Amino acid sequence: MLEINNLRAGFEGSEILKGISLTVNKGEVHSIMGPNGSGKSTLSKILVGHPSYEVMSGTITYEGKDLLELEAEERAQAGLFLAYQYPVEIPGVNNAEFLRMAYNAKLKKEGKEEVDPLDFDDILNEKMKLLGMDQKYRERSVNDGFSGGEKKKNEILQMAILQPKLTILDEIDSGLDIDALRVVANGINKLVNKDSALIIITHFPRLLEYIEPDYVHVLSEGRIVTSGDKSLAHDLEARGYDHLLAKV
Amino acid sequence: MTNIELIENGEERVVKKFQETRKTSPLNPKLASINEKALKRFETLKFPHRKHEMFSFVDTKDLASTDFQYRYGPESPLNPELLKDFIYPESRDSVIVIVDGRYDTALSNTSRLDKTIELKSLDEAIGDAELNNYLLDTVDREEDVFASLNGAFLRDGLMIHVLSNSQIERPLQILHVSTGSKGSPVTTVPRVIVKLENDTKLDLIIQSIGIDGNYFLNSIQDFILDKSATLNLVQWQSDPNNSWFFSKSWITLSEDSQFKSTTASNGNRLTRHHYHVRMTGEKADLSLNGISVLCDQEQVHNYVRVHHEAPDCRSDQLFKNIIQDEGRSSIDTTVIVHEGAQLTESHQLINNLLLSDDGVADTKPNLMIYADDVKCDHGATIGQISEDQLFYLKSRGLAEDEAKTLLTSSFANTVLQEIDCPSLKARLKETLLNKLGVKDV
């Protein structure tokens, strides 16, 4: 599904990712871990096409296409989704309306008929229930005045509605208390299937107790320094990054 | 001729016109003392030269040097069909139509108004000594030269008086219609006084529209709120773009009163809203919001002075402008917290969305504080569409144009969503966003 080959990329001319290669297949859950500043968020921004980040060399292929040739909206319409670490607040834009527009953009791309607000209401209701979200969040402005936890739930609500093929969760666990984390993780588990894939970016292994990764990669100073199965995450939980990084 | 000469000639012409008018078609004798006092005030204040403090962002040379003909009432009767799109279903049977400054009872429909609201012409109401003194006092205190012109040429006005303990359920609408002129430019000087007695509530819509353009609507409006009165006001300046629109609002707020206003402006050659607010009673509450959407060379300027004279009052201001082409806006707002007005809370926020390189937005929020236990802040932003918000929407699959449309309309929506009247709100959104070639979602 996704193939990253020797990717070098950065921000304002400085190289942050220094040669990353990674293959993600359908049905897989990958976790990318690493200390602050290791390049985890840069990787996620590059994947969704943020204009402030630049690719210096390397390739990214998504479903057989050159991902780097696609605009951000084309990537989204092709089924790529990033749940942001810091979701943007958009005062004045009604959340339900925004979700319906995003949903319709996807339907349009698939050549299907768009849904009207009434039909969309049913879809939205079901997904909000799945995440235990209060109905008041449908009528409020997108993320405006939401608590940290509600913003994260709103990201997963978008994931639930758009049903992406490849989802990247960037620090989805930050700002969530343990109960909210459980709800969000259960929601995510219900949304992934054998045809979709998940990349979980986190520096705390706790989330991985709820969403079990098939592969764990440790990123440090812009490189994947080690990869393994979920036991690598347990190892990190017990002994920390310093121990591991000293070893490699 | 230099600018200064043009302006001085304009002043002489006004005085001459005043004298001629008195000879040929006398103004209302009951208002003569107001007219004369106001003309004296005009002669003292004079048309603004460059860098006049009150007009630092507004070029009024055009207005001062134009030879306007004063008009009161239309030259020929107006076809009611022209108005039907501008009367909202919610206020169908409580609408006051003022044509070229004159209250037109035939075009108005006040069938729903009961005895809790009194409508009187100034001619009738001026017999009341309190009102007469109030009007003379506003003339004396007038610092705005254009408002003094209103006083000098005033022939009549309208007094809306809500009697104590009345909650008016549905909105009252005032529609100012300017017939304008196909020939030489005309001006009208409407005055509307709205007085709410104790424990009253009124929703009021004031809209201005025009037919031929080429007019200067120079109005004064007074809002006097007694104890525990609530006024929800929506104003819409929707005159054609070959017109000028000035309005001076005197707002007096007593104890526990609430004044909430949202003003939307389409802009034209020059629109200027001047608010002078006195919060004279404890726990009065003011909310002053404005939105303007400007294209071509349209202009809208706001000049606000809020006097916190009593303790424990609150004032909130939110002004937003969306500017494209060579549009121009300014906000000059000062909150003055008087000595003894402790526990004042005041917020001023100005946001400008500039969609072109040639638009201009001047902002000058200001605070003058003479009390020590207060909470006041002000802020202003000028910017383009936020790149972060745009990217967020694009990363959810929205096309760039669609995302920009959504963000532009959302910028206006934060002000418009405060409007209660559904049909007015819908019409406003549609009209303002259409100006930008943007559809509401």
C-alpha cells in the first residue's frame, strides 16, 4: 500500500529525515516511536503533503502512484488520513457541516451521489455514538473551544466518517486521560480492517496496549534505528529510549 | 481650487443654504431652536481638514465639496412593490417605512403594535420638555460636524417609545428608503429616537436601501434604555454603491440595561457609523458587533466611543471586515473608563480579512482608564486566510476553492450567527457572501 524509499526531507532547508525506508501493507498496523525531535511528526506531515515541508530526495509510492505528485486534497480523496497531534480550530465553521463537506468530497471522488444534511445526520449520529461523543459537538465550530480530549475524539470521528485506507495517528494519545484513551482506542480498533492500514506515531508505549501493532519502528535523529514486533514497545516501556539508543 | 478652499466654500454654501431654506420653505417652527443651535455648532466644528482626529482614516472632502439638495419626503409617491423584498416575514405587521427622511404611514404597517409602543412624530413629541431638553443637549454636545448638519436641517423625526413592563415579542423593523436622484445629488437627515422604559425588551431591525443612488443619507439615531431594558438591534447598511451613508448613534444605558447590536455593511462610496455610548447605570451591558464586506472601491468606517461612567458595567466589541479589490475600512474605537467606574469589564477585538493586495484596513483600538479595579483588553488582527486552517480542510479532501469559500464565510459567520431573526440572517449571509462570489454552506 505504502512504500517509502530512502526519504530525505525537512523544514525550511534543514534536513530532518535522513533516509527513511518503510513498507506498509494492507491489514498491517505499524508503530513509529522515538524521542522528541526524532522526525516522527515531520514524516506524517510529508505523507499528507503539508506545503511547509520539503522532500529533498527519495520516493513515496501509495497504491502504485507517486504520492509526492498529488495535492493534499487528492491524497485525502485517495484514502490517506492524518489524525493531527494539534487539530486546528476553525471558528465559524459548523462541525457537522464540515464533516458533511469532507464526506461529500470523498463521495464525489468515487463518482457517487452526495448526501444531504438529513441523511448525513444518521451517519454522523452512529459514528458519534461509537466514540461516546456528546451531541453538542455537532453544532459547535470545528475544534473551537474543544478540550484536548474532545479535539482528539473529533479527529477520530473524521476518520470514522471518511473511512480512510491508510490512517496516520500522530500522538493521538496526548491530551487524553485513561478513560478517553480507551474509548478512542476501541473506536480505532473498530475502524481498521484487513483492507486498511494504520501508522501509529507515539512516544508512549501505553497506547499500544490498546491497539496492538504488528511492527514497531524506532526513529532517532531522522533514521529508523531499529524495527521489531510489539515486544520492542514493551522493551521501551521497561528501559526507555536511552538504553535502546545506546545499544544501536 | 485647493482642498482647503473647496472645504471652506462648502461651509459657506451650507450656511447660505440654511438661510435660503428658512426663507423659501420654512423648516418646522417647533424645531427652529434646534436647527439654529445646530447650525451654530456646525460653524464652530467646520468640515474636517486633513488629520482631524475624528476623521483620521476618512476622507470627507468629497462630501464637503458636493452641493447637496436637502430633501424631505420623496418627489413622487413610491411604489410599494419596490419594498416587498425588504420587509421580513417576522416583522410584516410591525414595519416602519421612512422615505427620504419622512415617516410614511401609508407604506408602513404597524397593525401588530399595541398600546405598549407609542409612535410619534417629533412634531408631536417635542412638546415634552424632557425630550426637547435632551435634543438640545445632544446638539450642544455634538462633536461630529456631519451630525450637526442633521440637526440644522431637521424638519421632523420619529419617536418610538416602549412603555414600562412590556416585552415586544416579534421584531420591529425600520426601513429607510432613499429615492436618490438621477440629476444633482441629494441629502436627507432622518432622526429616530428609540426610548425603552423600565423592564422592557425590544428587537429592532434597521435597514437602509436606495433606489437611484446619488444621495447622502445623514442620520442620527438615539437609543435611550431605562433600568432593566433590553434592546437587540440589527442594522444593515445596504445602499447602492453610488451613495454615501453616515449614521450617528447616541446610546444611553441605565442600570441593568442591555444593548446588543450587530451592524452589517455592504459599503458604498463612503459609509461611516459613529457610536457614542454612555453607560450611566451600574451593571449595564453593551455588545457592539460589526461586519462589513467590501469590493471594488467601497468603504466602511466605524468610529466608537464608549464611556463607562458607572461601576460594574461590561462592554464587548467585535468588528470584522472582509476586504477585496480596493476596499477600505477603518475602526477607531476608544473605551473610556471614568473615575469611580470600578469593576468595569471591557473587550475590543478587530479582525480584518484582506483578500487582495490593494485593500486597506486601518485599526485603532484604544483604552483610557481612570479607575484602578478594571479588566480591559483590546486586540486587532489583519491577515489573509489562515494557511493552517486551509491545509487542515484540504487534508480532509476539500478542494482549495471550496476550503477558501468555507473559511471566508466562517469569518463572517462568527458575527452573523448572533442575529436572531432567521429570514434576515439568511438574506444577509447570502448577500454579503455573494459579493465575494462565495456561497454559504
